[in-house]
Amino acid sequence: MKIISTNISKLKTVLYNGKEVKTGIFKVPTCNEVIIERLNIMGDEQADLIYHGGEHKAVYAFSFNHYEYWRDILENRHLSNGMFGENFTVSNLAEENIKIGDQLRFGTALLEVSQPRVPCFKLGMALNNKNAVKLFTKNYCTGIYFRVLEPGVAKTGDTVYIEKKSTHAVSVKHLFQAYFDRNYVGAESLFYDAIGLKELAPEWKKKLEKRLFIKNPTQDT
């Protein structure tokens, strides 16, 4: 794996459906080395800190290999690195092969996989396509959020190494797909396995616990 592009953004206010929306999704490539801090990348801004940034969403990476597919699906040959809101566009970053808790070295920084990315309406804004969120979700390969174990610096061209590989079977793609595809075989077992992982972000543990409770409600005695 290799960093194809490093992408950051300042906050921007845009008009969307008649309302002003403040967002940091409009990432643009930078030629400079980026500084990866504990809670974000220096110079990269997020508007809604409840749903973006913070310990368990400090860094977002998306595979460069997905771009050609989306250029065809969205009928947009002008999609450029950073268009999906990612901080790092990385070659061969396959969600089905990356597991929750895997530790990857980006430059001098050590990052740990914390959760899949769940798209919001701002992705549709960035791509100028009202169907983008639905299409993105159904594809199940939505990129990876990381927490920062060791701050550091990274730049375009750096090789990304997996320094620690998890031994369980909960991959980023399979977890995301099991949650959003109600016909996913073995979803309940996967959810229980995922909840038991200390590396999984609390936000996702709550999602899975709620889903399991709805499916198997306890009875008061």
C-alpha cells in the first residue's frame, strides 16, 4: 500500500437545499508533509465534532482503487483524490482485508483501525449527486477510520505498512455490510464478535448492541 494523496480542508459554508451548511468535506490534495496529531491532522477542519474527528475518527483513509469504479457509477470522469472526504487516498486499501484493530504505519505515525465510515448527506454535497449516499452505502466499501496511537508525519509516496494484524475475523467491509444488509448471513454472530473487540469505536458498539436488542429483546420478569 502507498499514500497516493494527502488531503485536508478548511471549513466552508455552502448552500444546500436552501440552507447554509458548514462542512470540512471538501478535501484537496496537499503537496506538503502532513502532521498527524492525536485527534486529527493539523490544518484539517471539521464542522460537526459530534460526527467527525475526535479520538475514534481522527484520520480517514479511502482506497485509490475505488476511484475508477465511482467515476463510472457517478458518470463523473473528473473525480479527484480527496473527493470522498478522505485524509489519505491509499492504493490497495481493501476494506475486506483490513480488520478492526489492525495497526498501520503511515509515515512515522502509527494508526489503529477503529470503525468503518458511515456516509452522511455531506457526501452527496461533495459529489454533487443526491443518490451518492445510497450508492456508497450499498457498495459496502466506504473507507476506514483510524485512531492515532503514535502521532507523526506522512506525505504522498510513503509506503503504508501493516505493523500488527488482528487474529479475529471482523473486517471493516464485513462489519459494515452485515449492519446495512439485512440479509447478511451470520450477522448476529459477527455483531457479538465485534462488540467484544476493545478496538471497535464506542459509537459502533452502541449501534450493534441496539440492533441485537431489537432482534432479541429481553423480557421483564
